[in-house]
Amino acid sequence: MIRTVTTIALLTCLASPAIAQGMRPGDRVMTAAELTETLSGMVVEFFDGSKSRYRPDGGYAYTYTDDGPAWTGQYTTHDDSTVCVAFDNGSSRCDTFVFSGERLTLIIQDGTRFPVRERAAE
């Protein structure tokens, strides 16, 4: 019984590395519908000045600086509070958004947390 519980816990951690490594007590996970409502049509700005744009049609663009190149692709949201981006260059990634108190926070795959500075309509 203990071995089964341990195995299930380990598989859960491996399946959701951002959640396993970056979640904190009080973080609120969103459903796909909630996450879509939170992101769709929004520009999400982080404290380093980088911005993610989530278009209502599923289009995505990330810029590190306003005058820098844009990494573009398509995003999808999922019921475990993850947003996955398939970039136009063939790469892809999935990260997790949570509400930490009232602040929206991005947790990347290695567990690093990036609080959102501002979320504004595009």
C-alpha cells in the first residue's frame, strides 16, 4: 500500500514538474476555462519587462523587450492550470499559471516563479 502511494506521488510529480517544483501553499490552480478567461486577449507583463500576448484566436507572441524579436506560436490551456505553446519554429513548452493571493504568477518547468507585473487588454 505504501509503495503504491509513493509510486503514484512520484508519477504525479514527474507528470507535472512545474506544479511539483514551484507550487506553494495558497496557490490557486485554474481550470482551462478560467485560464482562458484570464489570458485571452491580454498582454501579460513581467517585472523584467518581458511580455506575453495571448490573442483570442489562440495566437501567442513573447517579446523580451518592446523593440526585440517576437517568438510566436499558438497556445492552449489545460485543466491543470497549464498553458502550452507550440512555437512557429517547431519548439514547444508548457508552463503553469496560478493565483498567489491576488497576484497572477507564472511557474516554468523547473519551478522558477515569475510574478506578473501587469495584465492588460491587448
